[in-house]
Amino acid sequence: MRPDDQVDFSFAIRAPEPERSLPVTAGRVRLPLRVGARTIFTFHPCLVRIALPLERRKLLPSLQPLSAGEDGYLITALRADLRESLEARHSDLRPFLRSSYQRHYASLQEDFDAYLARFSAKTRSSLKRKTRKLAERSGGKLDFRSYSRPDEIEEFQRHARAVSAKTYQERLLGCGLPDGEEALAGMRALAANGAMRGWLLFLDGAPISYLYAPAQGDTLIYAYLGYDPAHADLSPGTVLQLEAMRELMGERSFRTFDFTEGEGQHKRQFATGSVDCVDLLLLRPTLSNLVVGHVVTAFDAAIAGAKARLAAHGLTRLARAVRR
């Protein structure tokens, strides 16, 4: 197989059932094996995918029995100290660790100035400098716009999609802001219930960064963020996040901003707290499932080991390139 060939083994996820008490995601979800931005393989057993909300992070999830044809569960954002208990409760399934990380979040119920005081003096200075630089480039004032009403959603999606189409997340990973009438209708429905926020930064009348955050109860979810790489020197994603936090802390409509699964400097910088989490596969012990589980975990371990060795030798730029 050539390096740029790709075999599609996308995960088939069944639709949620009403009796399930946990969020179950419907549709096809990719579980890729990646080196850098290049996908080598993705696998597709039929799984029930359960994304644990931040507010339920202290509770051991109760899993409904699998139906015929289902190969297991993909559980994301499980608190790490609950892993052993969950595996013991479902000892008939084989566990495979997909990833370990800190799930970051920020309290929105404090004063913005107090929030800024949490940052180091160096970080505060950097944020002010980046904001000032973009404002000066924009004629002396940031062109920052927020969206939350149903009649604003079409404008938000149009401009946000224009930015998303330029991002590496969409071009290389296929995970940009959703497009189309169905996505637009979903955003409108959330807006009608006060359950979403969207923000855009403009420069010379054109959008250069967007942030979209749907709500889950009184928690806003960090769902999609992107910026035009042509303006990377202006740090538009960082400036937009800062202004969104300023607005949310003044508004006080939500309690928490959940930065969700995965780690990164951006999330660490803006968070006020974190919890150790894992993404876990629980699979029926069939031959095909065991092959998938062992391949995924061996590949992840190899990539993590390569990154650690590169970083240990001071090759941090190359280590960042060898990412999942």
C-alpha cells in the first residue's frame, strides 16, 4: 500500500434509544490511525458511542446491554479513576485504552478580571499584546461579533463556514464546522432554546476566526474553533477565545465552559480546572474485535513513544508533527 492510500473502516454507530440515560451519538464516527495529518487506516466495528458530560464526570456510567450485531462501546471522557470499576463491572468485554488526557474546563461564574488574574504576568502581557495588535490592524478596534438568536444563525454559519473551509482541521482531517440545511436547522433549534453561542472575528470586513459552542444544560461545549491560516501571525483564535470568555463571564448565563476531550496549549491556557480522563473501548471478545483493539492500542503506543523520543532529543518541532 502506498503511504497516501487510505482504507475506510469508519465506525458505525447506532442511533440512540430513548431509555438510555447517557448521550449516545448516532451516525458514522471515524477511528483513524494517523501519522501527522495523514490517515493510514480507520476501523469500523458497530459500536455504541457514549460521550460522558462534564457534570457527570464523578458518576460511574451504567451501560445498557448490547444488542445483536453490536461489537461493543466507545466511551469518551471517562474519569480515569473510574476505569478499573467500569472494566470490572463489564468483565465479559475486553477493554482497550484509546487515549489518556486531561479534560479542561473553565468556570464562567467569576468576574473576568479575577479570571485574568489566574494567568501569569507573562501570559497576561502576551494576551494584551495579541489583542492590541489585532485591534490596531483592524483600525483601532476589534471587529468581534456574537450570535445567539435564531435569526442570526444563517449569517453566523455562512461566515464561519468560510473560515472553516480554510482550516487544516477541515482540509486534512475532515472535521470542520458542519455545513448544509440540516446543520443550520440544528443550530437554529438550539438558538431558539438559548442553547448555543457563536462568535466571529472580522478583519477588513472578512471573517478570520470563528468559535461555535452548543450548550448541554448550563455547560457550553467547545465544539468547533478555526481561523484563517493567512492571518496566523495575528493569533485570531486566541483573541477570539479571550473575548468570548469576557462576554460569557459578563453574561453569567452558563456555569461552565467545557473544553472536552484531548489536550492542547489553547485549552490549558484558558481553563480554570481539569480532570484526568480516558477514552475506552469495551469490545466483545471476537477475533475481529481483538484484532482491532490490539492494532489500535499498539499503533497509539508506537506514535506516543516516537513523540517522546523526539522530544527527549530536543526535536520538539518534529515531535509535534508526529501527532495523532
